[in-house]
Amino acid sequence: MRTLPLPDPGSPPLSSPRALLGWQARRQLPLLLGAVAVGVVGNLAAAAMPYLLGRIIDGGLAAGLSTELWTGCAALAAVGLVQVLGNMWGHRLDVENWLRAAFTTSQLVGHHITRTGDAVTAELPTGEVVSTVASDALRLGEVYAIAARFVGGLVAYVAVGVVLLRTSLVLGLLVLLGLPVVVGVLAFLVKPLQRRQAAQREAAGRLTTLGADTVSGLRILRGIGGEDVFAGRYRAQSQRVRAAGVEVARTQSLLDALQTLLPGLFVAAVVWTGARLAIAGDITAGQLVAFYGFAAFLTQPLWTATEAMRVLTRAVVGSRKILAVLAVPEAGGRPAVAAGTGARGAAAPGTTPDARAELVDEASGLVVRPGDVLALVSADPDETARVATRLGRFGGTDGDAATGAVRWGRTLLDELHLREVRDRIVVAESTPHLFTGVLAEELDVRGTADEPALLRALHVADAADVLDSLPGGLGGQVEEKGRSLSGGQRQRVALARALLTEAEVLVLVEPTSAVDAHTEARIASRLVEARRGRTTVVVTASPLVLDVVDEVALVSGGRVVARGVHRALMDGTDDASRAYRDVVSRSTAEPPAGPAAAPGTVDGTADDLAEELGETLRVTKEDDREAARR
């Protein structure tokens, strides 16, 4: 079996389901050709069985237990062995083709969603996106699983037709012309089946969307007493899905019934015609048995053909849904997957900016100088958070300034491919999101860090206690959403994770809001040292962080109104300095919200604040010296 997931899922054409299916076939062409070759051999072996059996019967009737009879029996056994081996390896290759196509498609959708972000859910319901992976990708994979059997059956059909025509023109024409008629009758049901399957797929997608929305908003629904209303809506949509499924089942059951009835009538017609020819002496008894065997065998390619029509119908329906997801453009307006491009999409039209270039948010007037650790402060935390997210190209929604207003050197962020922005600029938002898995894997999201690097990042984030709280340390298991950790531990793990990306530009939104003052001071000093010489933006109003950063920018009314060193702004006499003091003093007077409220916070005057800050930094330096001695 081949290793999955693939290093590069590729970039498919988005023009039509046929183009998508053809592109995937080319991607796994060697595997597909191998399966087809085995399928042809297996089907030809099965087709040869009736022919050899007829020869054996005629030889036995004419000469008894002769050498010809024993040779025929040996040949029959050998062909049977080939058929068994062909079926065994053919099934293995069919399953491998199915898995390769299905999981490659799932991986492709997953990669696309990570590049488009919220743009997908803005264009399509959540249920539609989930169903492309849970259902449609598997349906697409079935096409490649049945392809080898279909081609093998077609080749065997032609080979049997040649033998039949050379033996008896009447029976040969009956078999060769009768089977296409049977397939044509069954094909009339394909269009209604496809239409009803599409309707059922639409209804199921809406049901998944409704269920996801209800579950995500269950807490709110309970608060307003709306559970019964939404449960009723889900129940009604579930009944629509059931009704659509019944319609599909009716058409499918009719197709299945005709799939048994019509081939049976066809075999009966062949046997009746052959028996009359045998009585008339036009064919031998062995040839009659062979014709019956051929007719019975050809029902298998017929069944495979009708099954292939059903599979292809479902795959076309699913492919349209997959293409709808893949066609959703990125936040910048370009398709995240475009025909003829690589896994990273089309090359960006903008020039790749130098890491030493300034990052400028034109909407607010903020200039982030390369290599500086800059803090953003505002009386409205959401205001600075919006600036921070724009710096990472997460803005441009809900009436916010467009991401095109952010320049990196001479290049607008909107001109760069989103993958490049994500690789070079990392935004760690205020709410830490942890996932189920091993702690080391949770931290090293880019797969480039070794154990010493992991431990250094945990030290900078002052998260050594997390290693003690998890059995196994770095190999310990983090539970879903990190619920086994405290709020402060989750925040510090998220900070360590952001540091390990080694991003050229790191934007941290309230990275220490859930820790106590002594821990915050340790993190602040270590963070500045760890990021020295690399561009870093920290959104915070904590004086413990503001006192150690290179520069502070005060944002008010969406614009930068003051810049400078923390102590200079605290001692200033102008209006901007007074506004800055008000913001910082207010932040120290209010305990931070969260699971780990900060003991030791101060209130009141700037003198009190400076005294507390000096004491905290003294304790921090002593702690670091003690840790170094250990």
C-alpha cells in the first residue's frame, strides 16, 4: 500500500466533474493501469472456462478417457487458478485505487479549507463542506475501484463475441446484440436516479448544517429556551432527507430488479436458441454448454456495467459538491486552487518582501519596524486586536479595513499568496485553541522543532509546570480543547506553540491575560530576549510587558496617536501621555478576567505602579538566576 497522506495533493482543474475525474485518474495512472491489467487477465480467464469446458465435453463424448480429455482438464484447472489469483490481486488493487482517490480528495479539500479560512463558510454551509469529506470523496473513489472490472469485462466481452461469431453466427449475434439492448434499457433509469440522488444529497447537506449550527449554539439556545424550536426544525429536515432517500431507494430497487430480471431472460433466450440448434445438428453438445456458459458469464460484465453507471452517477453528483468547495476563493479574491498550478496555488503577483522591510497598517498609521518588539495599547482591546489581525491578513470582514491597506515594504499583503503570508506572519489570538494529541505535536505545528527547542519555548512561556501536570511530559496526551489544563496553562502552551513557528513576524494578542503578575513578568522578559532582532507585535495593556518592549504605540479611534518608550509615555505631560497613563492604570486596577486571576496586581498612582513593577522584575531576575544555577 502507498503512504497516505500524500506530500502534495496537487491542484485539480475546476471546470467540470469530468475534468476532475480525469485529473485524478492521471495522478494515480500507474496504479490504475496495474489494476486494469489484472482485471483483464482475470476476466479473460473467466471467459475461457466455458470454452474449455465445451471442448472437454466434446472430447470426452468422442474418445472417452483420452489424453485430450486429461489435457483439457489440466488446462481448465490452470485457467481456474489464474482466475482465482487475478480476482485476489484485482480486489486488492481496486481497494487501493479507491483509498488513494478518496483520501487524496479529502486531503485536497482539507488543504484548501486551511488556505481559504472563513471564506469557505461565508460561501457554503458547514454541512456541505463536511459532506464533501465524509461522503462525496468516498463516492469519487468508487469510480477508480470499479474501473478495472469494467474495462476487464469489456475486453472479455469482445473476446467472447469473436469466439461466438466463429462458432455460430445466429447465437453470436444474439449474444453480442442482446446484451447492449439490456444495458440500454437499464441506462434509462440512470438520469432519474442521478436527479433523485442529487436531491437527497442536498437535503442531507442541509441537515448536517442544521445539526452543526444547533450543536455549536446549544448553550445560547438553552439560555433563550429555543431547544424545542430547533429540535423541531432538525426533525422536519430529517424527514425530508428520509423522503428523498425513499425516492432514491425506489429507483435503485427498480434498477436492481431489472438487473436480475433482464439478464435472466436473456440467458433463457440463448439457451432456448442453442438447444434448437443442437437438436438440428448445427452445433455440438459441448458448444451448447459453452454458449450457455458464455451467456451466464456475460451477465457479470453486464452487472458491472450497470454498477459502473450507478457509481459514476453518484461520483458526478459528489464531484460537483467538491468543486463547489474548491472553487471558493481566498480572502484576497483569488481561487485557492486553480487549474494548472501547484499545491501552493498560483504564484503571487506581488514581489516577495524582505524580512527587514517595515510592516505598515495604513488604516491606523501603525509602522512596525523590522527587528523591534512593539506593544499595541488601547482603551478598547478590540481596537488593537483588529489592527493585529489585519497585520496577519485576517481582516477585511465585518466592515473592518481591507487587508489591502497593510503593506510589507512596497508590497501589499493582499498581493501575496495566502500561504506565504501564513508561513512568514503568525498571529496568535487571545483565546487559546488546543487540540487532542501528544503535547510535543501540539507545540510543533510545523514539524521542524527538536526536543531542546520545545523545552526552550516552554521555558520562555514559563510553562514547565505543564510538563509536570501531563503524565509523560512532552509525550503526554493533551485532552480535547486542553480541558485537563488550567486557563493559564492553556494560554502559555499556545504562546510556546506560536514561538516555535519561528515566524519572521510574530503577532501576539493578549498572551499573558490569564496569568499572575510574577509569571507575567517572567514571560515578558524571556519573550523579549527570545525574539530579539525579530519583528514582534504584542497587544497588551500590562505594564509588566510594556516596560520591557522596545516601543509602545497607543491606538485611539482606530489611529496611532502616540509612540514611545513605556516610561517616557508614563512620565509625559501631553494629552497622549495622559491618555496612555489612564489606559495602563485602569488595566492594573482591574484583575484580569480568566481562570487564573492575577494576585499582586496594583491600583492607583503611577508611583505605586512603578514600585510594584520594580519588585516584580527583581523577583523575576532572582528566579531566572536560580533556574540557571540548577
